Amino acid sequence: MKKLAHSISFIFIFTGIWLIFNESMAFSQILAGLFFSTVSILFTNRYLLENDYLTAYSIKPEVLFYYITYLFLQIYRSGISAIFKIIKGQDAVKIIEYETCMSNDLAICLLANAITLTPGTVTIGKNGRLLQILAFQDENTFTDITEGKTCSPYEMILRSLDS
């Protein structure tokens, strides 16, 4: 019963996202959103997930808040830095191999997405804990890491997902 209630809540959340993306509250869009949300939840629960959504994708609200706040600050900071690098002609890029200190797939995925959302960096590959990143900056300014012994600030926020 609890699993059904969670599935229904996800169906309504996904339908809301569907309506926002389609920019329409027409009855046909609501029905289409409910249909595709239901099919997506059923398909995902049946064939893609080993556990239910709440087990696989649970994030504490305070962790999510810190992650989003830090992400927005880094987006603006990196955007300004990238603008100055382009103006100065220092827009050379390189590929950085970065091994994260996290083992949780959701946390690694959130880290890769944060890297891609930050101007001047794009995650181009993932192999386990190893991320390939195309970046404007050199390894020291990007990772804030010395010889891989400490985690980046993003990882410090997302480490609670490893437990």
C-alpha cells in the first residue's frame, strides 16, 4: 500500500513536470501526462530499478538545499571566470581524468551533472568512479584537490548519499 502511494505521488509529480514542459493545462495534456507518467513509473519499477524510487533516489532535503545553493554559486563564479578566460584568449581546453571519492551512483551522477551545468566544464565520460571532464581550467583550479586525498566541495556535500 505504501509503495502504491509513493508511485501515485510520483505520477502526479511527473505529470506536473509534463504540463510545465508542454506549457499547457489542456485536458488532453493532463491525460497524456498521466498516461506517460504511469507508463514510465511502471516500466522503470519493473525493468530498470532493483529497488523502488525512494530507496534508489532518496536525498535528504538539507543535502539537496546545500547542493543546489553551492551549484548556483559555482555556476555564476565559473561563468564569470570563463568570460574572463575567453576575453584574455586563455580559452584552451583539456580533458581531465578525475576519480571521485564517492561510490554511490546517484551521487556520482549528481556530481557529473553539476560539472556539466558549470560553465567551462563538461562531463564527457563516466567509468565507475572515474569521470572524464572537458574543462577550461587546469586540474588544480577545477578539483580543489591535492593528489586525490581529499574530496571536492561538491563531493563533501553529496557524501551523505554514500551511506
